[in-house]
Amino acid sequence: MGFQTLFDAAFSVAKPRKLSETAEAGSVGAAILTAGWHIYTGVCIDTACSLGFCAEHAAAAAMITAGEQQILQVIAVNSEGNILPPCGRCREFLTQLHPDNHLAKVWLSPDTAATLRELLPFDWKAVL
């Protein structure tokens, strides 16, 4: 499974919508491919007072709920189809879910990917 399959999965859920006066969702969609060859998707939820979370967190929560934790690939896409690298919080979060997730491929463009380790070169867990 490669870039296009994950891109399509993430883009298919990136549908912005207003939830309430203080919350919106779906401006970014994410897709995670696991070691079990399943794809999990999620969307960002943006709320007042910074209580929301990123699409990668939502996809990871779906993955954990289904009983998986090892990530092979991940991508985040906004509703215009632009690929977005994960924020620092998401990079850190994803690496903590399984010991090998630092090797997960993060799509940065259709022909460029980096591992979470490359995106977190000075990982604090390396000294444990």
C-alpha cells in the first residue's frame, strides 16, 4: 500500500464543518496504515480555549480502539488536498504508542517521506 491509497483515505474525511459556536472539525484529515495492514482515519477538532486535537490523534485513537498500535505510514491532508507534516505534538505522540513507531513513514509530498525518527532527531526517549 502506498501514497495514493493513504492520501485518498485522509482526503476523503477532510470535510470542514462547524460543530457549534465554539467548535469546528474536519479541516484536516489523517490516515494511518498499521502493521496489520489496516487504515484508520481521523479528523481534527478545533475548539475554543485550545481543547481540540489534531487529525493524527483522532486516527491514532481509532487505531488503538481497534486493538492496534504499530504504525507503518501516516499522512495528513487539508480540505484543499495539501499534505501537512505532523506537528511536534503529533510526532511525539505517535512515537510513544509502539516501540517501532519511530520507523513509521510520514508522507510529506507524493514523492517524499521521512520517518518519525528523522522528524524527531533528538528524541528524549533515546536516553532512557
